[in-house]
Amino acid sequence: AQKVTQAQTEISVVEKEDVTLDCVYETRDTTYYLFWYKQPPSGELVFLIRRNSFDEQNEISGRYSWNFQKSTSSFNFTITASQVVDSAVYFCALSRMGNAGNMLTFGGGTRLMVKP
Amino acid sequence: GAVVSQHPSRVICKSGTSVKIECRSLDFQATTMFWYRQFPKKSLMLMATSNEGSKATYEQGVEKDKFLINHASLTLSTLTVTSAHPEDSSFYICSARAISGAPYEQYFGPGTRLTVT
């Protein structure tokens, strides 16, 4: 069975602060994909990143960065110099590789509130 | 490209009635569509996997007779909530996987907010 845990249910920061959203996963698969999605108040899911289990390189995209550590089964997401527009619910998700079982297992989500 | 639409975006219905939600892939053909349900301030839970031309596969605990899923074409899947009750009120989100795309690529619709009074 697959499981994704986002221990932080809500985080509140002041604009320009850095913030890290934690994600820990469990899977018996040796190969898998990890994702982060953003869900603003409108409800639509916005894809942020996909990482496959082969690639443990950290990634940076503008103010966003991701730290994948297979040894601790974690895939943490950091927003640098947060902005009010970053306020949303962020979901970490896991899926299997291959054609079967591409459904996503989502974590419980972390609600990020960035105050001006 | 890779746009998925859902209709309606919001629906309010009376208890006991049925509601149909459509999920369309607008610019690609989708072999597989997924239906998720999200309660307020909760995560997305997979309800079922729908493959074009075959019966949907439901997740454990999801009543197939209550949540009817039809995937009659490569661009359309529908979810019908039958005899809706207030506890069915939720945000329903579909996603679609393209025929020609990588297996991990799923494109999400904007969601349908269902309120049963």
C-alpha cells in the first residue's frame, strides 16, 4: 500500500519568509513518481513538479525548490521569499511507474497562509 | 494543450435527485480518466478509474451503484451521483491520461462543487 504524509496541516508565515513543506511517503515499489500540486482557493489543481525515484537531484525553479531524499522517504518543498499569492493548499502525491496503477495517492495537504 | 474541462462547475440539487458531472479532454484523447472526491479542508481521495469502453474500477468503500461512471468516448467520462444525499456534498475532480502521453501524466479538471440540500 502507498501512503503520503504531510504532517503540517497549516502553516502561517509573513511575506518574504522562507517556508518548507514536509512530505514523507511509504511505498513497497522500488520505482515510483512523486509530485507536488498547488490548490488555490479556486480549487483547480496546479501541477508544480514531478520527480522519479531514480533521480535524487534537488531541483530549483525560481523561488521553488525541492529536496528529494530516498533514504528518509522524503520529498520536501521550499518556497523562498514567500508571497501572498503563494497562499494555497499544497499536496504531495505518489504514483507507481508503468502503465498500471497510475492513480495518485495524495497526502493530506498543507494549507499555507502568507500574510502581507 | 492538455486541457480538461468539467461541467457543471457548481451544482445544487435536492436530496433524492441525481446529478451528472461531465469530464472532457478538450484537445487530446484520454484512455483513462480518474475521479477524485475532496471533502472541505481534506485531501483528494480516488473514487474510481475509468477506461474508455470498459467498466470503471472502483476503490474500496465507494458504492458503484451510487456513483455511476461512464466513459463512452475517448474524450468524455461522466459521473452520476444517484439519489444524492447531503453527505454526498463534496468537490469532485476528474483527471485524464492521454493516449499518447507518458503514463505519469495526468491533467486535472477544474472540479465540480456539489451541494445537496
